[in-house]
Amino acid sequence: MSAEPLHVAVDLAGRPYDILIARGLIAQAGARIAALSPGARVAIVTDETVAGLHLGTLQSALDAAAIAHSAIVMPAGETTKSWAHLGRVVEAILAARLERNDLILAFGGGVIGDLAGFAAAIVRRGMRYVQIPTTLLAQVDSSVGGKTAVNSPHGKNLIGAFHQPALVLADTALLDTLSEREMRAGYAETVKYGLIDQPDMYDWLEAGAWRGIFSGDETRETAVFKACRSKAAVVARDELETGDRALLNLGHTFGHALEQAVGYDPARLIHGEGVSIGMALAHRFSHRLGLIERQDMVRIIRHLDAVGLPTRLQQVPGGVGDAASLLTAIRQDKKVKRGALTFILTRGIGRSFIANDIDPAAIEAFLADELASEASAA
Ligand code: NAD
Ligand code: GLY
């Protein structure tokens, strides 16, 4: 492990916290947590897959710092982000007799981070928690910023709270056991930052840095750092998404509707894949509106294709239903205001913007055309 982890500060008034990024960082978890909250006991919330691969390492690090710990192990996968599993986590935390000054450790991908974070928000009216993200997606995005949630049959992330972690420990070596498919899904949320407002980051990724993220050279730490720095800046100026934090949802309004359409079945679509198709749709819709040059749109979609991410509705096994049913799901988006839709659209690479008052009929017609179109790169 490098001597000093990369560091990003999240400057929230009264609740600042650190994001630390390094290969092998988990070995320091006990010392870091003891420094954060001396004498605290911890409950680790994780999933079965992560527990099988990495829980012992985390427990050893806690033992080395004499931190008392218990583990709450949930099934892996998106369907764990539910009321029922939230109830199980909350009751297990209470059964472990954690007090308000003890800590919850969210040790897993975005599913565990969102679930354990929400449990931390509501147990004893709010407990502190530490994010120890174990997927690329969670390291570049979901572990930072305090959005916590579970899903509803009505839609994705519709039940939740803003509750910031007290610390984020991103050990990039944990990603060595992640599948290629999950790495690609996390890459969609990584390249998103370039597409939103950092053309230099996009160029860097497209030029080849993306391969280093996958192979695990030091590019991986740099990419997580760049993503977290970008997200931390947005969160610090708009924690509750009253303004430009919505930009971080590039591709998500479409993507969430697709996840709902497949019933959150990971065999058909996982979150980052939905975001990838959603970003491709956002760029194609922007081109349809005359906002973005065709060459930029084609370039972005070709890059996502080259990485192996899906970019078209037709690539979802089993299909995603028709345009009308997708629009019904989109209408549940949290950004809907008096029936009008808000989408993140773009004028070019790194030139995304928030478009309010998008006519639902225009989206439905666009989706119908997308569903009817022949497969092609753009
Ligand atoms: P996930 O948590 O389901 O993890 C993906 C899979 O990888 C799971 O099967 C998990 O068991 C496995 N896994 C995790 N770490 C592993 C490791 N180190 N080695 C091997 N396997 C491992 O999914 P995700 O993609 O991390 O997160 C998706 C979720 O994040 C979605 O629910 C999405 O809504 C949410 N999200 C939240 C935010 C936010 O700001 N809160 C942002 C983006 C996404
Ligand atoms: N992933 C979007 C956000 O945190 O705002």
C-alpha cells in the first residue's frame, strides 16, 4: 500500500468528513475507526458475497485495534434494498445493543451502502456510519454524498433520507475480486463525471486510463480520487439536491425506469448498465433536440461500446416493455415537478445541464423510436 492514502475532504458545514483511497487500506480500518470514535463498538453490515471474500480481513483489522464488532449479513443484490431487509438490519443493530455513539460500517457495494446508510439514519433517530465501499460503483459514487434509500414497487430509491457518513475508506484492492461485468457497471458511473462537466477527465479515460482501472494499476486510485473530488465538490455546494447536484443523475432517469422494467433482476440489468444505456439515451435525445453535435454523440457511445457497456434498449435481455410503460416509470422520478419531467441533457462532452419542463410526450415518442430502431452504434 502507498504510504499515505489519497485524500478528498467533503466540506459540509458542521459535518465534514474524509474520503481516503488506497490499495490495501482495509488493513488500517481499525486504527482509522478508533481514531474517529475512540471506544466505539461497530456493527458491520455486508452481503453474503462480500462476507465470503473480505469480511475476515476487515474483522482482523478491527481486532488489531481492539474494536468490538458484530456482523449483519444480507443477501447480495438489488432486491435487498427493500423495506423487509431494512427492517432486518435495523432490528439486528438494536439486538446488538449498539448505542448512539457506536458506529455502523457499510461494507459492500451501493446496495449495502444505501441500505446500511438508511438504517443508520433512522436507528435511534440517527447513528454515525462509515462507508467501506467494495465495488467500483460504490467507490466512485454511492459511498459519497449521503443519499440513502430502499426501493419501492413504485420505483427506485423512493424511500430514503440524506444522511452523510462520518468517513469513507476506499480500498481499491477489494476490486480485484469484482467481476468484469460489475467493473464495467462501475465504470459507467466513473465516466459520467467526465461527461457531466470534466472533458479533460473524459479524454483521459477514453485515451486508455479506463484499461488501467480494470487491470488495477495506479490509474484505479487516480480515477476514484478524481471521481470523489468531483462528487465532493457538488455535494458540498448542494447537499440536498436543490440545484446542480441533479447533474449527477445523468442517465439515471432512463436507467431507473429500465431497472424497474426488469424487476431489478441482475441477470438482465444491473444499475451501472442501466446508467450506461441511460447516458446513451440522454446523448441521443440531446442530439434529436439539436443540442449536441452528432460526432460527439457517436464518440461517447462508441467509447461505452468499446468498454463493453450496453448502450441500447434492445441489449436488455427479455426487453424493457413499451414506451408507455417506461414513461409511467419515469413519471415517478424524484425530479418530476407538477407533472413536467426534468432530464440531464448535454450540449457536448462535459457540457451537461439540467433541462426542466421536458414534455412527457416527447420522451415517449423518442423511446418508441428507440425501441423500433435497428441496432447501430449511435
Ligand atoms: P451491489 O452492491 O449490488 O454490488 C454488486 C455485486 O457485487 C453484488 O452481487 C455484490 O455482492 C458484489 N460485490 C461487492 N463487492 C465485491 C467485491 N469486492 N468482490 C466481488 N463481488 C463483490 O451493486 P453496486 O453496483 O455496487 O451498487 C448499485 C446500487 O447503488 C444501486 O442500488 C444504486 O441505486 C445505488 N447507488 C447509490 C448512489 C448514492 O448516491 N447513494 C449512487 C449510485 C448508485
Ligand atoms: N448518485 C447521485 C447523487 O449522489 O446525487
